[in-house]
Amino acid sequence: MQAKPRPTATPAQALDAMDSFIATAQLGQQEMAERLGLNVTDLLCFACVLKAGENLLTAGDLAEHAHVTTGAMTGILNRLERAGFITRVPDPTDRRRVRVASVPAAVTRVVALYGPYYDRLNAQFADYSPEEIAVLADWFARTSTLAQGYIEELRARDREQDGE
């Protein structure tokens, strides 16, 4: 597909559009979480479980991904398990640990909720050339790394202030 003509934009206009998208996405995540009977943090953790696929994560892995303590992760996993989203399976290499697996019925519920939205996103990608999609993918990946780095910087600063 050939790229469609796009209006020009300054970095400030792009940042403004990004801020609007992030705010809308956060509201959307809250809406999706509520419809699934979860809070946003629990939904984030379930998304990590889904993304890992067959490479099942430990509670520690999930705590690291979600940036919560292992104690907080225990509560998150308890809620997800009670709600029927995950199950704990023994770690085949260390019997003291468990790994977290998604429950197929929960995956079906999540796909049913997110599927129409992702269909719309994919339809929107049809308006872009492969080169433009490559630029978007690069920008999102690099910006996610940048954002994660800044979050880590803020947390390190907090630890320094707390004397840790």
C-alpha cells in the first residue's frame, strides 16, 4: 500500500496527540478491567501471563514486570486465581516454586472483550504503508524503553531519598 498524504505536525503537536492517546488508553484499560471484574494492576499482571504464553512466569517474574513487591504479587495472584483467570502450577525444575498459567476460559473472555478493539486497530493500520508501520513500531518500542528507563530513574531517586 502506498502512504496516504498526512498533515504536517510539529513535535509539540505529536506530543499533544500522544498525551491524548495515553489518557484515553488509561481510561480504556480501566473500563476493560472493570468489565472483567479486575483492577488495572491485576489486568496488567494477567496481560503479562498472556504475553509469556507457554513460557510460564514465576510470581517473582510477574512482580518484576508489574513493579510490585513479591508480597503484593501474592495478593494479586490470589485475586486472579479466585476470579478464575490464572492457576498456579508446580515449577518442574524447583518444587519450592510455582509458575502462573492462564485459564483458557479467562483467555476466551479477554479475547472476546479486546478482539473488536484490536480488529479496529488493525483496520486503521490498513491506512498506512509498511514503511509507516515500521516507523510506528520503532517509535512505540523505543518510547516504551525510554519510558521504562525514566520510571526506573524516578524509583532509584526515591530509594536514594529514602536512604536505601
